[in-house]
Amino acid sequence: MDNNPALTTPAVPRLPSQQQSDATGSTSSEPSNHSNERLKATKSAGVNSAQSTPSKYSHGWRRIVRNFSPSWFSVTMGTGVVSTIFITIPWKADWLYHLGIAFFALNVILFICAFVASCVRYTIWPEIWSVMIDDPTNSLFLGTIPMGFATIVEMWTFVCVPAWGTWAAHVAWALWMVDSIVALSITISLGVLLMSASHQRSLDSITAAQLLPIAATIVAAGTGAEVSSVLPNPHHALGTIIASYVMWGMATPMSVSVLVIYYQRLALHKMPSREVIVSAFLPIGPLGFGGYTILYLGKMAAEIFPRTGTIDPLAGRVAFILGFFVAIIMWGWGLVWLAFALASIYKARPFPLNLGWWGFIFPLGVYSVSTILIGELLPSLFFKVLGTIFSTIVIMLWVLVAGLTARGAWEGHLFHAPCLANLRPRTEVVPRSSSEVEKQVDGQHAANDVKDVGLMPQDSREAPDILR
């Protein structure tokens, strides 16, 4: 690990007094008219040394954990949606199923590591939490945490429940409840913070990242629709479906409102900067997964409502039919935003590598899953083929972005949290051994003692020979 640039201590700049001392060879050989300047420099030597010496937080594991922002959970979102794609591709194969399980296991490991790193970060440096919350951009990425967890719940539902039975279904139901509570909390709390005085923003600073905390609730609603399909008790499934409809209604209209604001921002202030241009793909996420959610909920309503005698015998079929048309409309709207995103990327090229590149993966992944579900329920070979093409592109993008992210993490430049610039700096006094600076300070004290007893003239330029 000594060769890892992410853990390497930055170079330490030398003190000006040390450079001057090296250049002259010794303090005794300096001209007397520079003695005052030298003595003034030694008074602040301790402060300068503390500022010049690298903090223990600027290297090693502390640097990684301290700069581990919530945006790292976008890695788990992208990895999780790829595992879902391997399971839902229309043309089944054993090797695709096993790849899905492998990505599921990888996603669980990534999420645990990210969650532990975040807990350690806010435990050791609790002041970072308030700074992160106050940051109008960094705080939005809190929505990636429940979305990354939701992909784990989905794969548990698709893989573990069929293999392990009823108890695994109840575990999936409990995990979905936890994910829903966290998603709703983030959606509502960040919405309140956005309207607070500390988060005032101009229109030109708005990006599609505003959708992240809202999309968390949409993803939780879609996960609830999937979990309802494996619950053995139809009344439990009914409650899950109703709750998912409520969450879809809370988040989807709000995401549409943000899309209107974002389109106005693009029309008046043009494209975002190259550093955040990948966020142009984020509108595809709520539209793609919003359509998937309302369609899956309609499918489950058509199955569960008659079994529980809910509303009317035709209520489930009506919900399914309406859900399909809403899903196809949202899919078409997502196609427009996909065209906008591709045009933005083309005009903004080249753009720097950052964690925002994972904005390619999850929105396109959920759009692919929505396309496949439409193809299966229509049924339509066109949508099945198109969904498979989208899915293949998403998998190739994951390989590219994951490789670049691994290299960037090894080199260390991806571990950067801009919100830390708002922290009050901590002044650290680093213990030092005997050095030229200390010798100069001792010499200053000796000179002051001599001056106090009258052996030194007031003007240091007329010092007697005994002190030269």
C-alpha cells in the first residue's frame, strides 16, 4: 500500500527561514541589517511550521474516509441496476443468471463498505455532517443511499426469495420498509432544506441532481411493487401496493415539476458546465422507473385486488390498463430527454472524469428495465429487442466507468469532497526536534535577556562586537 497515491503524504514545502539558512550557511555570517527580519520570522516559526506540515487528515485512510462523500453510493446504484438487468433480459441463459448473482454479491460488498466508511466519517468528524447538509449540491446525493439499497432489495426478491422460501419474502418486506422510510425522509427533509434561506440558489445553478432525493421515493415505490409479488399473504401484498401507489404519487408529480424548472434553466442559461454535464442523463431515471413502477403496480393490482375484494372486481384491471398507458407516455417523454442528454454530451466533449459519470448507468439501466417490461406485457418483440440493446449498452458503460473509477480511486483524485472547504480549519501544532528555527528562537531569548540588563544598545544595527 506504500505505492498507493491515494494514501501518500503530499510533499512538504520548506520554511522560508530554512531556505535562507541553507543559502547563507550559518546565521552568524548574515549581515547585521537583516537581523530584525530574521528575528521576526522566528516569532511565527511555530505557526508557519504547523501550516506547512501536512495534516494527518491529508493522507492515509483518514484522507479517504474524510473525503468519502455520499456521491460514492452512486456506484452501488449502477452496480445494482446492472445485476437487475442480467436477471430481467428477455432471452434467458444460465450464464446471465450467474452474472446477475455475481453482480448482486459485488453490490452488497460495495454498499457495506460505503456504509461503514460513511458511519466512520460522521463519527470521527461529526462537524462534517452539518457542513454536508448545508451544501446545496452535496446534500442531494443523500438520495443515492436508499436507491443503492433498493437495488439490493430487488435482487433479494428476484433471487433469494425463490431459492429460500417464505422467510426470505418476509425479510424482503422488512428491508423494503426500511428503504421506504429512509427514502421518504430524504425526499421530504431535503425538500424543506431546499426551500430554506440557507439554500437560496439562482436558476442558472440548478442541475438535474435536484431529482436525486425525489427519485429515491420513486425507486422505493417500484421496489414495493416487486416485493408485493412474493408476499404469501394477499392482504400484506395489498397494503404494500397501496403504500407504493402513495409514494409514487408523492414523488412522480414533484419530479415532473423539477423537470419543468430544469428545462427552463436549459432554455435560459444553456447547458451546464462540463464537470456536471453527465447529470443531463438524470431526468431519464424518474421517467423510466416511474413508468416501470406504475406498470408493475397495475400488474400486481390486477392480481391482488380480486383476491382481497378491494373496491370492485374490475378495479385491478382498470389500474393495470391505466398504468400501461401512463408508463408508455412516460417512456416516450424519457426518449426526448435521452435525445437532449446525448446532444449535451456531444457538444460538451471532452469532459473530466468524476463520480458523476455513474449518472450514465442508473438512469439508462432503469429505462432499459422499463422498456423490457413494456415489451413483455404488450407483448412486443420491438420493445424486447430495444430493451436488450439498451441493456447491453448499460453493461458496457458499467465496465468503462467502473474501470476508470477504480483507477481514479487508486490515484486518489476521486476522493475529494468540496463541502470540506466550508469547515473551520483546525490548527495543529506538530512536535519538532531541534532545528535551526529553534536555535534562532533561543538566540532571540538570549538577546532579549542581554538587552534587559543594559548590555545591548536599543538599535540592533549598533550591536557590540561581543554579540556579533
